[in-house]
Amino acid sequence: MDLYERIPNNVNLSGDKRLQRALEKWLPNYLDWWREMGPDGFQEKDVYLRTAISVEADGWANFDYVKMPDYRWGIFLKPAEQDAKVGFGDHCGMPAYQEVPGEFRNSLRRIIVTQGDTEPASVEQQRELGKTCPSLYDLRNLFQVNVEEGRHLWAMVYLLHRYFGRDGRDEAEELLQRRSGNPDKPRILEAFNQPCDDWLNFFCFTTFTDRDGKYQLAALAESGFEPLARTCQFMLTEEAHHLFVGETGVGRVVKRTAQLMKQDKDSDVRELGGIPLDIIQKYINFWFSYSLDLFGGEISSNSADFFAAGLKGRYKEQDQYTDHVAAHENFTLMVVEDGRLKPRDVPMRNALNEVLRGEYVKDCERAAERWNKFIVEEGVNAQVYLPSTRFHRHVGEFAGHTFDAQGNLISSEEFERRRDEWLPTFADREYVRSLMHAVTEPGKIANWIAPPKAGIKGKPFDFEYVRL
């Protein structure tokens, strides 16, 4: 691995001068975007960050203070496997693609651009959050997520530049031109245009939306286009921390709310400066439902085409399945017909979005179970839950229909009448924002969230994670 080039990499960038020049030309544009849209007000602060210095299991992360614009963003792929094969679809067992097959060029580019667009979008959504951090520990975790999303953008841009010629270079420029929430040039996927302007939003986003990223990357890590598979395999190593930040973050908010409820069982926790469980539930409902949409429609010809071509597999395709062709299987899913929910059998390949979404939902359920354990441990009789996968959907079979949080089909009038029961109101958001005041003294933390069980890399909670 060459760590001392202008762009750290393990893809022998110096051996391809044309590609190196193209990426070095893209670098200042990327830094301009980072300074404009990255964490506002903290660009010159020293942050205790993890930086990739190796893709090997025993040494891929190095911890030290660094200013974020000086972070060593790089291009890292998991080492190639000898005699790699396409692992699924119509070309199962054939040699893995080392270059882009002409007939799959547009599909592959679409996959890479869509994944790449999510990375800078989340940085843009979280740009202002540092100003209201609940602790230095949380501030550092926010910045770690941000710089790694930036590196994941680099990973996708490398593929565009290396394998897609001028089209790829143009797409790479477009990735820096779109903006989260911009009405004229928004990000591609709607969840990445939603505001993420308080820390409960951030924790729910990193729990649910970054978890979608985990499953999308895992499906692409099975790809028969080997450069994409190897790229995503390494990205998954970093993605785990993002899920940790979100899941433990929501858990710490839930735990603190339960502690405040226990202090005064007759009191609204608002009076004690906490976030009520019903508001936390609404945030869960909001981000879970938007994140479900990211998987696409339940019945999808694109998913069938991607699988047939060997471009995008199922979650743990090689570990969990024996039939990697899936040409004759069916999958039963629920659809709305004649105003009622009915089961429908569809070819497995056309249902692969739903198969992946099902794996994701099981993972989210495990997170909710852990949050409820915090409530039980505090001796409070309450719980949070995941709404039905049919609730508040804007993509797929359930878009255009309205369901309650339990998944019962209801009229649009009833949904609008009860919307405030299920989704954050303006007043809810304003209340949460009213609690967002920066706490930046080492070892101190905001009242609405519990401290973590442990610090980062063996450091104590009161370590100076960001030098302000």
C-alpha cells in the first residue's frame, strides 16, 4: 500500500499516470466541496480520528489527531482472490469480470453512481450538527462518520474514473454538484434529502439509513465485477462503526429517558430536560420508513437484471444459499389489490429487493430489542418498536396507499387525522432542537443522553477527543 502518494492507495495508482492525473485533478474539487459542505466550524480543529493504513484485519486503522481537511482519504480495495468467479446469476461459475462488460455498462454505472451519491449526501445533511454536540465523545464520532463517508465517495469515484472513461469522469463531477435537500439539484435518493438537524435525527439516521448502506454494500460485495466487490468488502469494515454510533446513540437517549421517567413517574420528562419516549418513537417511525424505501420496489425487474448479470447478489449469497441461479424459485409477498392486502407469488429474482429488505428488518429488530433492554433495566414499564414495513412508504407496492403503524390498511383521511400520533410534528422537532446545546468540556455530557459504556480505542470518556 502506498500511503505517501497524494492519494493513498493500494491499487498501484502511480502505475497508471493517466488515471492518477485525472484523480489528482478531481482532488481539489473534492476539497472545495468538503470545505463548503463538510462539518461547519471545525475544519481547523484537531480530531482523534481513525485512518485506514492497511486493508489487513490486524492493521487497517490508525488513531491519531488530524485536521479533517488533512485526513488521508484514499482508495483501498480488499486484496484480490486468485481465480475469482461470478458467484450467482446466469454467469455463475464463470471468471469474475475484471473490466466492465459492455452489455452491463449502464447498469453498473447506475449502481455505482447511486451508491456514491449517498456518501457526500450524508455529510451535507450533518454539516451543522457539531455546533450542538452532547459531548466531545459524540462530536468525535460524528466527524469519524463524516470523513469515512468522504472516503467511501473516493472509493466509488475511483471505479467511475478507472472503468467508465469520460462518462465516469462526468458522473464523478456530478457527485460534487448535487446537494442534499436542494430543490433544483437534490440527491438521488429521498432519504438523503431529509433534514438531519438534531442529534436524535443523527442517531436514527446512522441506525437505520446507514444500516441500509450495510446491506446494499453487502449485496455489492458479492458482485461478479471484482473491483466493485473488493471495494465494498473493505467499505463494510468501516461501515460497522457508523452503525455502532447510531445504535448506541439511540440506546443512550432511550436509557436516559427511562432514568428520568424513574425519577418522577408522574412527571413528563420534558420538565426534567429529557426526550419523551413517544417522540423517540416518532423519530424511529420516520427514519425506519424512509430507509425501507431505499431498497426499491418489492417487485423489481432491475433487481432481476442485476442478479442475472452477476452484478448484485443477496445478503451473504455464498454463505446462506445453495441455489445461486434462482431461476425457478418463487417468493410470496403481500400486495394491495382491490383495496385489500393479498399474497402474490413472484419470481425470486424479481423479489430480491424484498429479500434484502427482510434481512435488514431482522437486523433493525435486534437493535430495538437492545433498546428495550435499557428500559427494562431502569425498571420502567414501556417499550419502543418498529412500525410495519407498510407504514409511511413512498416507494414500491405500498406507495400510494396508507397504513397505520401496525400495517393495517386505512383511508388517507384517517392517516392524516392520526399522522401526529406516528410521525414527528413541528412542535416535537422544535422541542428536541431546544435541547441541543453544545457540551464541549471533557467528561461532561448533555442531560438528555446517557454517557457511553466506554470510550474510543481504550480512551476514557473524559479524553479530549476534539481539541477545541
